[in-house]
Amino acid sequence: MKYYLLLLLAVISLQCNTTPNMQQTPVTIHAIRLKPGQDLQQEIDSLVAREHITAGWIMTCVGSLTQTNLRYANQPNGSSLQGHFEIVSLTGTVSINGSHLHMSISDSTGTTIGGHLLPGNIIYTTAEIVIGQSHQHIFTREKDGTTPWEELQIQKQ
């Protein structure tokens, strides 16, 4: 696992250093592995609080679940499922000021669904998560009049 993470970081570093006109910005990488029975959202929130991440994003996540809880598009409440599911994607922004995460999962037949991540996504075997952190930004969530929701606001530090 460490070898693959180091290889990923080396490739990312190479791309950043060889791309002309690309702004060099400091990024911190946080990697965690969750174990059976842990709650995906709660553990991400705990890492964000522990590391005091004010502007972060999910770089990658793979793993499996025995229980899911997602809010599907334009639905007021979450929907829970029991079984065995693969996490095929997790994406979004994280911050001590509020996070916004979406996840896609697939079942044993490959049927894939996705939605807004809620508490209650319980790890089956593992979840391997890499989070990037910018030290030049602050992410907040505020109502700005464009939607009825608290939307991402981006500030420079």
C-alpha cells in the first residue's frame, strides 16, 4: 500500500514539476485506512477536524461497505441499503467549515448508484482514502442567494 501511495505521489509531483506555466502551490496529503465497522463520513469528518483542514478535497477512495446511506438527487431524505457494496468513487470538498461529498457504489451485479454522502455508510473490509489540503484557501458554506442551500465559498488565505 505504501509503495502505491508513494508511486502516486511521485507521478503527481512529476506532472506538477514538468507542466509549463503551472502555479506551484503547497499541498499536504493525508492518507487514512478505515477498518470494518467504521462510519465513512464520521471518520472523514474526524480527520478533517484533527488535521484542522480548512480547504481540502478527496483525491481518491476505494473500499467496501455493508450498509449505505445516500441522498439521491432532488430527494429530501436519505436511502439506506444493506448488503455488500464496492465504493467506486468518492468525490467532493472537505473543510472544518462544512464538507460536501458524493459517493457511487456498486453491488455484486455491478449495478451502480450514487448520491450525497450521509452518516451511516459502514465499512465492510476497508476504505483507503487520500485527501489533499490547500494552505492557500479557506472553504466555507454559506447561503449566497443563488440557491436555497449553503454553497461553497472560496477565500484566499
